[in-house]
Amino acid sequence: MRSDALRRDGNALLRDGNLVDAREKYRSALAAATDDRERALAVGNEAVVAIALGDDATATTLCARAWSYDEGYARATTRLEALLTSGRGSFEDAIEGAGEKGRALEIAKRARDAGNEAFRAGEYEKAMQAYGEGLETCAGVPGAGILFSNRAACKMRVGDASGALADAEAALARDESFVKAKMRKAAALMTLGRHREADAVYDALVFELPGDEDLVRSANEARRALGKSERKAGARNVEEWSEYQALVRGAKLVFVDFTATWCGPCKMIGPTFVSLSTKFPRAHFIKVDVDAAQEIAGQERVSSMPTFAVYMDGNKVETFSGADANRLTQMVSKHYANARFR
């Protein structure tokens, strides 16, 4: 069969959730490929399977291999950049997959390592120089966003907020979901007095990291400058059905505590739920008072308190009732470990 036909078969299997057979189709498509573009497409599609299987190291190697076949293959390049900037993939994995083109990735890695060493030593000018030298030859290489973002951190340390903003935006142009670059952009905007823009960036960040106390503290600086009420990190109360739906459908991972003010066991386990919300900062923890939020309780058919529910990617995946702190902690730990956070 032709490579493109095999890829189409693989895509159909992938849509049906048949990952193993899809991977075999993509490997067959690679074997049948007649040029580098077809090779890149086959390997890039196999990388999608690896991502779905949670094998980020293999996905990184495959994306780098696809990039090495065809640097113009945008999807593979974007995925590789995201794997590297998120820390789910490593430069070592990428270098392994890129073959001869791995030399450029090696230069970027060495620049990152040298810059990071200088940064940790407080030598910010030296760190900027290391990152800059890497960018002189590797600005177009996947993972270069890390150099831009790290240089932005250096520029903030030496008082160059405008330069930091430019570098943070350069990093985000390569990977718009790069969390560290967003943080550095927000910090630069605050220093420049552009509080409304900083607040917008912080809003998006807090949705991604609702339990990050340091982030929420920084976000509150922008809110104070705009006369807005401050947020608290971690668990929050939800009473409106529309807000509840938006969270459980829109967030990656949501833990819900259905509680009541008159419920003794609820009061006993409540502090455990709240403490978990800052230990697992990427998940949303929401408390629903069944008396104050009767529509939510009714829609969820809650009949006893406390009841805990877990939503992953908009789907309810587990519930249990009772004030069992060990079970609650184990449930949170399990689903947090399984979540595919950016």
C-alpha cells in the first residue's frame, strides 16, 4: 500500500482509540515512504500515539526524527517545542531522534546548561551571554523557546523589563502554552506598569495553576493595582450551576467536595481537602455547599455528605462518600499522576 493510504488507516484507528494498531500502520507507512516528507508525516503521526500512551520520551525522539526529515513539518516541530518547554521531553531524547541535525539541538542544550549554571551562581550577565550565543545559531531550532524564556528571567534580574518582555513574547510565539514564559511576561508587564495586561496573563495562569500560592500572590499584586478583590490559592466555593459546569467541563482535572455546614464528618475532613488543593496545584479543588447550591447538588444527585467527585477532561471518573482522609488523599494522588497536564 501507499504510505499516504497507510497513514489514513492509522488515523482512523487512532480516532477509534486503537493505539497499538494505529502505531503499526504508521510504522508501515514509514517503511512504504518514498521521500522525506512522507517519512516525516509517518513518524510524526506515530509520535501522537506515543503522546496518547503517555510515553513522552519516545514522543520527543519521534518528533525530533520527523523534524530531521522535514524542518517545515509544523505539527511535529510544534509538538517537539511543547514537549521540551514543558519538561515532559528532554534535549537528550530529541538529540537521539534528530540524527545529524541533532548537532543544532546539542548547541541549544549546551547554551541552556551554561546559562543555567551562571544564573544559579547569580552571574546574570554571563547567563544572558550564554543564552544569547545559543540563540545566534539556534533561534530556529525546537527548544530555543527555553533560551528566550531563560534570558527573559536574566533580564528581569538586571532591570531590563522591556527586554525581558520581548524575550518572553519570543518564547510564547514558539509555544503559546509555555507556562514559565507566561510568568515572565506577566512579571515584566507588572514592572512596566502595564497592570491590566499583566492581570489578563495572570488570569490565564491561575486557571492552569489554581493551587500555586506564589503565582496567586503575584497575580494579586496586579489585582490590587486595578482595585480588584484578591484571590486565594487552592480550594474555592462554587454555588452557581453555570460556574460549576464551566469548571468541570473546561479544566483538565477537578476534585469536588460536596459538603454542608451542619455535617460533622464534613467539618472533620474539610481541612484535608483544602490542604490537598495547594499540594496538587495544577488541579482545581471546589467545595459545593449542598444547601447553598441546591441546583448543583440536584444535578449531581448527591444524597449524602461528604461526597467527593473527580472530573478528568470533562468526564466524571470517580466518586465516593464518607470522611475517609486516606482514601481522599489516595484518590487525589492517583488521578493527579494520571492527568496529562501541559
